[in-house]
Amino acid sequence: MSHRPISLLPDVLISQIAAGEVVDRPASVVKELLENALDAGASEITVRIDGGGIQRICIQDNGKGIPKDELELAVTRHATSKIQSLSELESVLSLGFRGEALASIASVSQFTLSSYPKGQESAYSISNQSGRWLVEPSPASPGTTVDVQSLYFSTPARRKFLKTEQTEFFQCLDVVKRMALANPSVTWLVYRDGKLQSRFQESSWSARVFSILETMANGASKPIDVQTADMQLHGAVGLPDAARGKGDMQFFYVNGRFVKDKLIGHAVRSAYEDVLHGDKFPAFVLFLNLPATEVDVNVHPAKTEVRFRNARAVHQWVRQSIQACLAPSRAVVPLSDSPSSVGVSAPAIATPPATTSGSGNVWRASSDSSPAIQVQAKSAALPFLREELADYIQAYRPLAPAQSAPRPANITAQPKMPGNTQPSQAADEAEYLGQAIAQVHGIYILALRPDGMVVVDMHAAHERVLYEQFKNALDNQQTISSQELLVPLLVQIDPRLASEVDHGQHLWEKLGFRLSLISTQEIAVRAVPTMLAGQDLSALLQQWLEDLHQYGVAHVLERQRNEWLAGLACHTAVRANRKLTVPEMNALLRSMERTERSDQCNHGRPTWRHFSLSEMDKWFLRGQ
């Protein structure tokens, strides 16, 4: 390349370069223009897309508008009414603030902006004509209309990177949906090639969510609304059963701005980790509100990424909040119900107490004289589990012999519910698991409810019950027992993670580690949790330090601990083809009703399904 002298770039080329960052496809234009409309206080926004947005994008709003004498400034690079100083930039709450969107869009399209602000005698428009701006009277309605035609006509090479018109249109529609989810008080109309494609009428937030995300409706999600002194998280999280094969139903907003943040993504994934099967993606719509000074939105040209001042605290709080929201099972009984009200004596299906948040009504099985199960170690983890949970495992009793309680003689479609609870009481009749009547193929429990029937996978259900009990037993300990090493283990670490060794000493000791920093690249491990004795610690410690550095939580060890506890629960739970009596089956149902996360097994698979009478009537065409 020949040498050229350094020179200033032309303003048009500068705007076109900026357009390459901000306006990479038609959907980006829609996003920038919709943000301006919302910042202008619009209550109704109309979006017109022709030719996938390449031929035309027209956004009309009824916001406050732009005065005639400010129109030229509005299309000038880095001109904005939203910030005037660094302090305002550091606490910005508007969606747009850079002042370059309109100039960038205008540099790669045939652009017209018409505005009619309140109090002005008429509307005026500004358009780029032959390389200069022309301001003239316009018949526009109150508010602002931005008409973008022939997108990328001045940069035809960019058009080669676009997809089909249909793909580009649905990308634009996705942007509208993201905005509509966060602004339910705004009415949205979307036209495609002149025909009305979507209409989102002003509504409540929940109605807006369920109208756009049908997969989260009909009981497939849980509402969440938690807050601290300076943070609030509200929205809806999809149930594990509603998880999808791709992450297209995940919406996270920070102070009303849709973002794709790695830290938040990790927090949400880890919150679902214990209840989600395989590589499924949960659905959620979540809004995090915090002081504007605690989040930096000026880190990405398209404003889709943010940076938190206290990232660790945000990560940990979001994760724990979602975990707590997902923990209660749908198989819930009122706290006023007592085990004795079930009407049968509870068999010894699981002696350890079931775990329930906030409930003082803990069901315990009757103790019988059957011998305790001797759990055999299947991996290096199980010796630790036998030591840490010795009393717990020793207390476990197998299911009672099958010759007890005969099968009830009179079974009807209206079995007695626990505690004689009427449908008007408690939360919802559909939350009960009903009364067992039969075991199907030695695998499933069939139970009747007034509104239909429930089918339970007995091994999966018992596995989750035991798993939660084992976790609860360990969590209640002050520290995890450790084993001193005769010779300290030297582990190489990344120098940038060295500070985490000293900063997290209290955490290391609580979890059974004793570490010391030898240099910025090496640590000495002098004691390890009994659960890790004999394990290769190098990769684990490196990843754990990475987690602490990024998120402030030791997620790796918790994940490994839970995997081992899940293995123990799996080996201990009742097996398929084990014949159960009706009282034993009912005891398992009652235990599920008092155990968190009992809707899924340890591997994220469902443990029970409800089939309503109306569904069964449809199967057999009754009443048709």
C-alpha cells in the first residue's frame, strides 16, 4: 500500500463508518428509531416495513416532536438533547444518548424526518437532497415520523451481507416485540408491505407478555418480584417444563434497556442448573432496575451490553432470586394440612425430613424395624458422602414390605383431598397430587384428583426428594470436613487470579480448603475437603478461581457437590418394578408436596404430569 499523508476524513465517510457499527441491518434502524420514539414519550407507535426494511422503514409516533429550528441539529452527528455533561452520561436513563443514530442512518439511505411538536403552528420536515439538508413545511400529524427508504443505496456492498426479505422483516419484528415487552402502556402497530402484521394494544404487563410469548402462558411461568434497598428484579421465569431447544425466548432488561449480558446470562443459567434437562434453554422476561450510577451503558455502539459497578453482587443476587422463585414445587399443599389428615399411616419411604421453605409442618415417615440400607460407593465421591452424611444415610429406611395395607375398595373420581380442603381454599386445586390408586408397570403411580388424574414417575420423584434432603443436611453444617495433605500440593494458576486466594480465605476454610499463595503464579494446597481427596485439583481450582473472579461465587465446587449428591440419591431411591402399597405411594406423593423442586428429578426430567377431565373428554370426543 502506497504511503499517504494523514488527513481528516470527510464528514459523510465518518457517518458511513459509524453506520457500519450502529446500522448493520434494517433491524438496527428500527431499534434506534423506536428508542427515540420512546424517549419522546410516545403512547402509540406505528412501524411500516417494506421489502424486509431494505426498501422502506417508516416509524411514526405521537411523542413530543422536534421543533423546526432543531431539525438540522437532530440529524447532525453527536447532537442530542439527552446528555450535556459527563455526570449526565454516567447516570443516563434514556434509551438513546449518543446523538449519532439519525446522522448514521441518513448517510446510507434516502432519509426524511417530519415532526409536529405541540404548540408549533404546523409540521416541518427535513430531508437529504443532493448532499444538503432541506427543511420545508409538511402535512405530518402530531409527533414525529421518520421515513427511511432505499437503505444502503450509497453503500451497495453492505446489501450483499443481508439475508432474505422475510428474514430481515422478522428480525425487525423481534426488535418491536422486545420494545413492546418493556413498554406495555404503549400501543404498537406493525405493517408489512402495507398489511397489518401485528398489533399490541395498551395492556397490563402480564397480558402483554402472554400475548407475545405464548409459551409462557397457561401456567408455564412463574412471576418474580424481589428487591433490596437499591435493586429490584421483576418479571416472569419459565418453568423448566417449558424450556426450549434454543434461547429465543430470553429477554433481560436493565433499567428498561434490552441487553445481552454475559454476566447476567451466567447467573440465569446457573439458577436453572439444578432443574433443567440437558441443553435446554429456559424462557424468561426479567427486568433489573438499579441506580443509573451503578451501571455503565456506554460500552457498546449498539448499546446492547452494559457494565455493572458491583458485578459480583448483581450476579449473586439475580442467581439466588431466580433459584428461590423456581424452588417451590407446583405440587403444594397448604401449610395448615397435617400428615395425619391424609387418612393413612405414612410408610417409611424416606426417614429424613422433607425440605420446605418456610414450613414448620415437616412430614416424617414412621420408623420401623427394617434394616438400614448400606450404600455402596460407586465413585470416589461416595466415601465423602458416607462420612458427611453418615447419620442421615443410617437413618434412611427402605420401603415397607408390600403385604401391609390392602388396596382401598371404593375408588371414585372424587377422592378425599388432603385435609378435606375445598377447592376454594389454598391456591389452586390443580396443585395437589391427589390420592394414589395403582402402580402402573412397576414404574408409575396413578393418582386421582377431583379434576382428573396424576401420573408420577416414582423413581424420579423419590430421587428428587432424597437429593433435596441430602443437600439440606450439608447446607446446615457450619463447615465441610477437610483432610490434611502430608505434602502440600503445588498448583499453577493464572497471575490475574492470585488475589482471589487471599480475598476468599473465609470461604476456602468454610469449604474445607487451606490454601496459601506462594507467588502470583503458584499456590500451595495444604488441606482439601474430604469429598475431593484423591481428585485432580489443578483444573478445578483454576476454574473455581475464575468463577470467583468473574462472578464472586464458587459455582464449580457447588456444581460438583450437587452432582455427587445426585448420584447418591439416584442409587438410594426406590427402583423400577418395586411393588408399592397404596399407603406407600401416598406417602411419596405427600413427601413430594413438601419438597422443593419436586416437579423435576435431579437430571431435570419431569417427575409428574396432570391430565384433566376436560383433556380426557376430548380424547374420547365426549359431548361432541
